[in-house]
Amino acid sequence: MASSSCTSAGVPERLVQLVHDELYSKMLPPLRLVDPPHEYKTAWPISEFGYALVPANGKQATVVQQFLTYCVTTGRSLGTLIDFPPIPIVVQAAALRTINGLS
């Protein structure tokens, strides 16, 4: 369960597991961080953006464009399987404009 970022930050894996088990044993019903229940009127979903740092030009630009296009189109649906909200259309459009600008 513990992520490598926790253990690399000096947090013992067993402690992370104990906290996880304690928190999840108390949640009834389970808390969904990306889609909070409607009764919590001021709750916002927890979400983040990921970034890919790639060269703006180069001999691999076509392959990079294909991969990044897949990530923000077809591949983005995989995130919903693990409770990530879909990429907003305006974010997807901006990403595609940037990706298409690679050469």
C-alpha cells in the first residue's frame, strides 16, 4: 500500500500501512476524494494536472506527438477506471494545440 514517495521521505512503511488501515476502517461509506458526496456543499474534488517535459523539436517529435496525443485522448479514459475525473475539454484542447506544435 505504501508509496515509494512515503518511504523515501523517511516515513516507515509499517506506519503508513497502520494509518491507512485505521482511516479506512472508520470510513462508512468510503470517502471518494475525486467525487465528494453531495451533502458536503463546499467540498471540492481532489485532482491534479500532470506535465510532460519533452523537447520542442527533434528527430523523435512524431513518436512523442503520437504518444502524448494518445495520453490526452484515448488513454485518458483509463484514469476514470481508478476514480480520476475526466480531463476537461478545454484542458484537452489546449494540450492538443501544444502537442501539435511540436516539430
